[in-house]
Amino acid sequence: MTTQTNDKPESYTGTAVAIGAGVGLATGLLANFVRKAVVQAPTVLAGNWDEALAAEHKATLAIFDLIQATTEKQEGRRSFLLMQLKHALGKHALQEENAVYAMMRDQGSKEAADHLNHDHGYVKQYLFDLTELERSDPAWLPKVIEFRAMIEEHMREEENDLFPRMKAMLSDEQNKHLTVQMHKEGLKLA
């Protein structure tokens, strides 16, 4: 009977484990970056900051459409769509609050920025209320419809008045800078 011995020194095994861990970590970080890039890509491809936010508005309304097409018996679907809505609105709010509204204040539109920020507080309240309600509760869908009406008014005010006004006040260079800053913020939650 022959016994086989392991002739590999312990340092070789430790090095192999360290390399494997390093490769695993790098792969994980790369996969996360790719995922974030894919999530942010539609916003980036939409164009300047105002066009990108309008595209996100449209995507958000599409989620509302899907939610409104559900029934009280589709609790799982409602929960999943509410999760998607929360993510989309959270990312969108971060971009607006940390880049666009901040620029609005710097450009002298403090009251408008504060008003829009105030609206975002109500967005969070609606999301909280919808999370607290059972998805099968008959009051859930009317709350979604009320929320959507509030969101649509907020979007119209941004797209039809405040954003075009601010974009016109900014130079081409400032608009490009704001677009880059907005995308950086979006990548944080993408």
C-alpha cells in the first residue's frame, strides 16, 4: 500500500486561497458595477439631465400602470411592484435632491427647490402608507391612485415649468456638469 504525500508547502496553499479570495472580490465588485451601469443606462442614454429625469418620470408612471392593473388577490404582485416603485423613486429623488434641486438653489430658485423637496416628503409618506396597508385592503388601490395624481402634478410642474426655466438659465457647460452630477448620484442607488 502506497501512501501519497502532499508535497505542496503551506505557503503555496495560503497564496492560492488569497488569490482566489482576491479574484472573487474583484468579480463581485465588477458584477456590482456592471449591474449599476445597466440600471443607470436608460437614464444616461436619455440625454441631458432634464430629458433623463423626464424619461424616469415616464418609467415611474409605467410602474403605476402595472400596479393599477392588479387586483386585491394579487398581493404578491402588488408587493413586488411596490418594491420596484420604491427603488425607482428613491434613486430618482436622490438625483433630484442632491444635484438638480441643489443647483436650483445655487441659481436663486430656493423657493421652487424647497417646494419640490417638500413634495418628496409626501412621496415618502405615500410609500410608507402603502407599505403599511395590506395589499389586499380595499383602500390600497385608491391610495395608489391618489399618490399617482400627486406624483403627476409634481412631474408636470418640473417638466413644464421649473426644469425648462432652470435649463435656460444655465450655460451649456453648467448643464453638462449638472447632467454628470445627476448621473453620479443615480449610480449610488442604481
